[in-house]
Amino acid sequence: MYFRLLHDEPSGCLSYLLADLDAAEAVLIDPRAADLPVLAAMLAEHRLQLRWLLRTHEHDALLGGDEAAALAALGAPCIVHRAPSALGGLIPLGHEHLQVLRTPGHTAHCLSFLWRDRLFCGGLLAADACPHQPEPALPEALWDSVTRRVFTLPAETLLFSAHAHRGRAVSSVMEQRRWHPWFAGAGRDEFLARVRRAHPSTSLALESA
């Protein structure tokens, strides 16, 4: 297998290329149009066919027409918001697959992608650190996604985000269980109360849920 990480220093955005070299197939996770020349060179270097574009979350209002067109020009099916039911929650990649996990909360329809011991979880753990979504869209769903879907994975599972936090791109389930500033040691009610205090604009949504 072949794995590469691309980091855009000014924005902190992270993109990932994952490939089965034997099958000559690849996926891109959260690609940026600005990185397409580099990504195309990587694909060409290893003679890889791009099978899928995977998006953990998408800030639709911020994805300009030119960027959307550039990504569409890659010619690979894009999975965002939900996986096609025909795939049964599994995305084939050569002789392997990625598992799709529904993890709403950061935005309404976030997805995470599990491959072996690695979870690509976008902005899920960036409770207040994503420049495009500084507060959770669905705080209650976010709590459930993190505590029931992510923190129940094996402790050694590596977590790859879509936004580098203080220069860090990867952590682990064990680390986040113990030291995440919003989730570690907190209960659901405590977490939701903190969201209310930090982001008063979410209070109405929480009270009406």
C-alpha cells in the first residue's frame, strides 16, 4: 500500500492519497483543487487509477465553482454526505476496502473512513478549531459520533484529521479519550452545556432538539 499526506501550511488543511500499488488503484480523501498538480504527479508516478474522491465533510458554500469543477474533472465518483447503498458501507480499493462510518455533528452529514488501523475523520474532533465551522452544527450528534463511533474503536487506532491543530495531523483514539479538551472526562450534559456557553448561537438548536 502507498500512503501520502499533503499539508497546506497557510490554511492547515490536510489531504490524503491512499493506494493499492499491486492493483494500481487509489483514493483521495479531502483533496484540494490547489493540490491537483501534485496529486496528478503522484498518480502518474505510480501509474494509479483514481477510483474514488472521498470527502469527510464539505462546506458547500465555500467550495467555489472553479474548485468543484477542477475536482469533478478528475473523473472519479465522489462520496460525500452518504455512501451509495450498493456499496454496503464498504468502499473497494484494489484488494482492500475502506469502511464508511456516519459521524454527523461537525457538519450535518460528516463521514469518516476507516482503513486498517487508521480513521480519516475530517473535522470531527475539531470542536472549535475548524476555520470554516468554528462551532458544531449538531452538538448532540457530535457527542454521539465521537463517543459511540470513534472512542469505541481500538485504542491504537490512528486518527487523521482534515485540519492540522498546532501542526499536528495525527493522534490516536487512546490519546483523544484521555486528553481531548472537550470530550475527555466529560459527560454528555457537561459537553452540551459547554457548547452553549462557548457558542450561544447553538443554544436554540439544542433546546429545540
